[in-house]
Amino acid sequence: MKRTLALLAVLGLMQAPTALAQGQDQGWGNQFSPGEAREAVKEGRTVPLSRIFQSLKREYGGYQLGADLYSQGSGGAVYEIDWLTDDGRKVHVTVDAQTGAIIRQSGG
């Protein structure tokens, strides 16, 4: 039993680089650190997250559950935001960080 679990763990670890590479192939880069995100807003490369939250609040009501800023292979950046609506639905929203436009939404 222990050997089987160890084998499964090793196989899982062998697949991790492949999964990461596939994410890179889809155009996703690294997540911004908080300092990098602040600098991008300060330099005018990204819209402040607070402005996007205001827009989502007007559209859905509710509040944010989580938000991250990611660079894309094309040189742009996107916010990935999880939002809880007033009626209890969870919505995942992808927002163009430069323009503040919603690119994609799912859930709810």
C-alpha cells in the first residue's frame, strides 16, 4: 500500500512541470506581487483594482472574494476576480487590467 501511494506521488510530481508548461502555452505568465501591482497602477499600465470593484459592485452588487493580477504572454495583464453577488451567486470575472473591460465571466 505504501509503495502504491509513493508511486502515485512520484507520478503526480512528474506531471506538474507539464501542467505548468501548458499554462504558459495558453499565454498566462506570472502573478504580480503586491509591489509590482502597485507600481503598474502608479505608472498607469493598469487600472486601479478599486475602480474595477466599483464597476462590479454596480453590475452585480455584493463583494469580492479574491483578486489577482497576472501578466500575459502578449505583454498585457489581466485581473482574475472571484465575486459574490447580492443573491449569493459566485462569479469569476477576467478583466483587462489596462482598460478595465470585462473579458470573460463565468459562474453564477
